[in-house]
Amino acid sequence: MTSVDEGVGELGRPRTAVVPAERGATRIADRVVAKIAGQAARERLTDQSPETAAPRATVVVRPHSPPGAPGGTPVHAAHVRLHLELDYPTDIGARCADVRRHVASRVGALVGMEVPEVAVHVERLHLTPAHGAAQGRTR
């Protein structure tokens, strides 16, 4: 039976704590952040009609130093560009602002990056028929 000594490493030397700055960093690929941003946009646009295309996201992750950062340590920030199709009639500005806020908060929470910019491009509007409206051609 082997005894386990606490605080002693494999070679019998005491274990030393590595300071967080020397442990390394996790790099999250831009395409992973883009998929998370697209999913967050889809969460906000769940009431879209079935013929509406899924939102597409393009993400650029750049290091930047936020104002007041200690020692000028660069922080990675995600600059998100979303391409959406929306149903019409709708309040386009309010829908885009809602998607923008939701994407920024979800990417920030799930990835741990700052999201200083979420650009929303509406590529297409789909006319939704009013309830009770006649189908077909109208004059």
C-alpha cells in the first residue's frame, strides 16, 4: 500500500503554486465566437417565419487595452457583425437594438470577452400577411 503525502510532488519535491500570469491563456477561435453570436441572435429571433434564413455572424477578435487597465494588459475584444433577415412590418430599430444587446451580453457571459461593437445588417425583409388577410393577389 502506497501512502500519499499532501504537498509533495512526483519527485518528492514540494509543489509550488504557479501564479496566474504564468499559467498561460485560453485562446478561443473567432469562428467559435461567431457561432455563439449567431446562436444568441437566433434566440432573439425565435418568432421569425420559417422561410427566414438563420442569422449569420462574422466576428473579429482583436486585443485592445481598455482605459484604466493595469499595466496596459491587452484584453481581447470581439467585434461582431451580424447579417439578419427580419419579418415586416416590425419596428426594425427596436428589433436590431434588442438583438445587439442580447448578443453582446451572451458573448460576454459565455466567452468572457468584451464586446464593444455589434454591427447589425438587415439584408432582407419578409412581408408577413396580416391575420385574416385574403391569400393571393389583391387590388
